[in-house]
Amino acid sequence: MLTLMAMSTAGLSYLAMSSWFNTMQSGNNFKCFYITNAILSGAVAVSASCDAIEVWQGMIISLIGALIYSVASKVLTRNEIDDP
């Protein structure tokens, strides 16, 4: 339950932040792999402590993980770093 809620929170928060960072649209094409990577970052962020935290804490942790992914993705793209 915790992992599922964390992944959905990360994906939905990235959808909300995508207009802010303008990373989801390139021309008229919708890029789904950004959302998939945000969901994965939420799962990774919460997986280490999933046995010791509540659901609401996992949602906050995954939201922070999606935020870090959003900023890091934008910085890497702007600096033209392909494979870190």
C-alpha cells in the first residue's frame, strides 16, 4: 500500500510540476518517460524505509523524490550531460 501510494504521489506531483519546469512537452509530443522516471524516483525514495514509516510520510518522501528528479533532469538537460 505504501509503495503504491508513494509511486502515485510522485507521478501526480510530477504532472503538477511539469508545467512549472516545462520538461514534459517538446513541441507537440507528450513524453511519457518523464512521468515513468518520476514514478520510479518515488519508489526508490521510499523503498529503504517502507517498513518504518506511515503512508502519509511515504507520500511526502516520494513528493520530495519527484521534486529532486525534476530539478536534476532539468539541470542535466540544460548542461547537455547525456549519461551521468
